[in-house]
Amino acid sequence: MAIMRLASGSFLALFSLGVVSTTVACTDDAGDKPDTGKVEPPTKVEEDKTPVVAESTGKPAGEAGPGAAEATGTTTSGGEIAPPEPVIDIPALLEQAKDLKTPDKDALAALDAAKAAGADKIEAAKVANTRGEKLIEKGEIDRATPFFEWAKDTHTLYGEPVFNLAKQACLAGDADLCKELLLEVQKRGNKKLVKQVGIDPIFTPVQDDPEVRKLYEK
């Protein structure tokens, strides 16, 4: 009986030692981390949050700033947007030129600006001629002359400003210039005006000139 007990005890000791060895081996194979049977989720890849830059503005897309969609200017070679061309109000410029409260220099500048912006030439010339006639009525003969000249040069078929300049030449005693201007009126085809030469006392200095007589006697 004693021998059997000894054998039984030795067997239990050997069995216990084997279990311990097996446990240690399993632990070493797992990298010191017991296998729990759970599957680890894949590592999340960080989303690239680098903003997309809009080429025309240099700002992130969607943040081009207020009014970006309304830009109408042209793009320069450097990629910058030039400001749009200003809108010119031609009627307002002509009204400014017509108003005698506007200084003569500013009125002439307004006429030039309207003409450059594409104003109808005969309309602009009529505004200048009308301003000149109003100045004549006020006795401002010298102030009127630049506006008659402007109208004369702006529309080559408009006879009224040339006729007004002829009157001024006769009043100033320059018969030669008066005659030259009256012949210009005739070239512009305004027969109604040249007919007045024979009855208007202003033209007395040139009424007997043969060339001038032909103008109003036809």
C-alpha cells in the first residue's frame, strides 16, 4: 500500500509539471498575450483633409469670398481679374453740357466724353449748338464760339453751327471769314439758311459779294 501511494503521488506531480509546461509554451507562442478569440478591427486610415484651392482666387474651393460668382471683369495674363468697365450715362452727359450752370470747360468735357462713349453725333452737335445760341442770347458771344466750333467739327453735314459762326464773323467785321463760312453752309446742303443771308441785316457786309449773292438769289 505504501508503494502504491508513492507511485500515485509521483504520477500527480509529473502530471502537474506537464500542465505547467504546456501553459508556459502556449503563452510564449502568443507573444505574452493570450488569444481571446476576438478579431481586431482594421486601423482607420485618416482622411486627407487638405483643402482644394480654387485656381482663380487662391482660396479653398467654396470659400472664394462674396461676389466671386458675380465678377465680370476680364482675366489678365497674371491670372488676376480686372475690374469691369464703368457704364457711361450718355444722356446725363448731354444734359450736363446743355445746362448753362455747368462751367464751359466742364460742358465741353462732357460733350467729349459723350462722343467718345458713342453718342449720336448729330444729337451731341445739336446740344453744343443750342448751348451756344443760349449764350448768344445772354450776350456771351465769346463763350458761345467754342460750342459752335465743337458742333461744326463733330458733324460735317450740320449747317446751323457754321451759320452761327458766319454771323459772329460779320458782327466782328471779318467779311472774308463770313463769306467762307456761308459757302461752307451751302456745301452742307442747308438752302433754307443761306436764303436768310439776303434779308438778315447782320450779313450786310457780304450781301453784295457776287459769290454770296448767288447763294441767296438761287
